[in-house]
Amino acid sequence: MKLTELIQDTPESKLSSSRVWFNIANTAATAVFLYASYKASLAPVINLEGLAWYTLAYMGLVTGNKFANKFLGAKYGTSNNTKE
């Protein structure tokens, strides 16, 4: 996979702002999730309930966004759905 595939709809097209922001949001959510998990691992007692809710919210953000993007792309025939 080329890095340009992350920000363009097709190799010949220009920059896709929806793909750029999709990847920025997922990268930011992943970074915050990793930081929170790291900080939780340093605590003497890990709050598993809080970390579980945070994990659920993180997964809902990332997978929900990807599912909605693919569903709308399939329904309306747009070519901006992300590749697996």
C-alpha cells in the first residue's frame, strides 16, 4: 500500500479532504487511546471499568466511521470508500 492511497480516491485524482480527515481522526484517536492505556498501566491499581468504556468509545469511533464510509459508498456509488 502506498501512502498516497490514504489521501486520494484514485491514483489519478487530487487530494481527498474526506480521506485526509478520516485518517487524521483515526490517528489522533489511536494516539490518545495508546497514551491513556500507557498511563493506566503505570497506576498501582488499574481502573478496568473506565478503560473498558474508553476502549468501547474508541472502537465505536474508528469502526463506526469506517462502516458508515463503506456503507454510503456502496449505497450511493461513490468511489471514496476506504480500502481494507
